[in-house]
Amino acid sequence: LTSKDVSPAGIGQGYGAALLQLTLKLRSTDVGIATVTTLKVSLTSNPGVSSLKLYKESGINGWQLTDTELGTATTFGSNMATFTSLVETITTTAKTYYLVLSLSGSATVGQTVGVTLKDNSFVTVSGSSDTVAALALGSSAIMVTLSDQVSGTFQSVAPLTLNQGSLGAFLQLTSFTNANTATLTALRFSLALSGGATSQ
């Protein structure tokens, strides 16, 4: 087993991200197969973790929502999560897994949260003692940030005069988010109409 920290620099309240990539395979000198049955994970802290999920990569490099979900932990006694009843067959062909953490919408901003495999006892393997001996344990850390927020600025672009039957732009709106892409689904504004003007 080898591990790689794949966590982003920060994660917003109410969002999720892959933190740790695990790659498992038997060494070429091993004979037969091994089976991973249990995986234990330790949280470095819990500022408001809603779930920790284990995924198996389905073919595309990097974690995707279409990867195979193997288990979900939503309780973290002593900041520990345990995935049991796993039946992951390991051979000399590498398989890739991801630990994906999700935060609640009220997670404490400014705290750091991470996942770690502390020692060999965190992975239960049957069928090959060499696999356990070859564990390269790892950890990751990520900063909790504010939820995505949409901000905007307004600027009047109204012409001094507008001819009868003509169209005119009156207001320019510039919007942006502090993190991920947002989709504008509604915009409310008021009109002050007089002198026969109509809305468009």
C-alpha cells in the first residue's frame, strides 16, 4: 500500500473533497491474492465533518463521483472512522482508492482537518503477510474555509436620452464567486416607469 495526499488547499463549509489516495497491490514476488477486509482512518480533528467515504477508482485517473463507493462513515468516536465488511481482492495489478471527506454547512472556519492511517493495524489483510509489511502509511490536511459566496457590483450605463421605440441598457451587473462556479437562476429588480415607457 502506498498513499498520496491529494487534498486541495482549502474546502468550503458544506463541501467535500478527496483527501487521500491509496494504491494497493501485491509485490511481484508474492504468490496468490490478498483480501482487504477492514480499513480504519483517524481524523486529525473534527471541526464539523459530516461524512467520510471510501471510493474505488473506476477507470478515470483522479476521484470522480462515478467511482465505486465502498463505504460511508458518519460517526467518529475518538475521531476514528472504520470501514468494515470490505472484500477487496488485491493482486499484482494496482488498484486505487480515495478517502473523500465532506463538511457540514456549519464547520468551524480556520481549523485544519485531515485523515491519516497511523499504523499497520489500520488495515486488515488476509492472504498475504507481505502486504501488511509493505504498508506506506500517509496523511493529508486541509483548511476549512467559508462557504461559497456570490458577490456583485452594479454600474449605471443608462443613456442620457432614449428615442421612442428604442431599447437601452440601464444597469450593468458584474458577479463573481469566491470559489466554485455558480449558476444564476433568478434576478429580481424593480422598474420605475413613466411617460409611456414599457419593460423589456
